[in-house]
Amino acid sequence: MEEMENVMNNLTKAIDRNLSDLLKAKDLNERKLLSDIVKSLCESMGVFFNAMEMESMGWFGDGEEDDITF
């Protein structure tokens, strides 16, 4: 879990850094590139939020794949 927290912290820092750069960017192409980077980083963070939610619901834990029912 600590490893996931480190990844989340690094993603947050990267998002903040790129948002700051985006606010300073004057060139339209640079703004587009930075906005795409921020979007990808936010989507990546969403993957980790979903994984943490699934873990809290007990979907990851005992290693028994047959326990999952839909």
C-alpha cells in the first residue's frame, strides 16, 4: 500500500508541475501538449483510485479469483 501512495504522490506532483507549466505557456501547440499530458496523468490517477476502491471492497486480498461474482 505504501508503494501505491508513493505513486499517487508522484502523480500529484507531476500534475501540479504540468498545470503550472500550462498556465505559463504562450504557444498554442505547447498548451495542447501540456493539456494532453495533464489529462493522461489524471486518467492514470483514476486507475489507482479505482484499484484502491476495489481493494477496499475486498476484490484483492486472498488471491482467490473464483470469489468475484457479478
